[in-house]
Amino acid sequence: MLNYVGDLSQIAGIRLGEWTDGTERGLRVADVRTGSGLTFNMLLDRGMDIGPASYKGMPLAWVSPTGWSHPMYYNSQGIE
């Protein structure tokens, strides 16, 4: 494959990052891109949950109106 591209990150790869806005603030993520067109965010602080995902630009995941909240907002007591 290296005969066709200078760096494999042109085709696929993983990039680590952190979201910084709203209830997502501080949530660590891994942006994953495959060579087949599948891209998704792995939410590392949420048990490696799969977040936003798409295949060749077409969204695959439903996103709730609350978005992807950081686990620090979890309340084990609920609203009782």
C-alpha cells in the first residue's frame, strides 16, 4: 500500500482528542477512520462507547437532543 500513498494516515487512522464545549467538556475521544469509508468517534470516558458514526458521509448514529454528555453528569440517584 505504501507504493500508492506516502503515509498510511491518508487512508485510515486513529486520532486522540478531547471535546471542549457544553456537557461534552473534557470527554476524551478517538476519531477512527477506516479505509472503507467508515468513520466514528469512540468515546473513551464512556466505556469506549461509539458516538457519532458515518459511512461514506452518510450518518449512521442517532444523536439525542442532549448530545454526548461527559460521565461526570451521571447521577446514580436519578430524580427519585
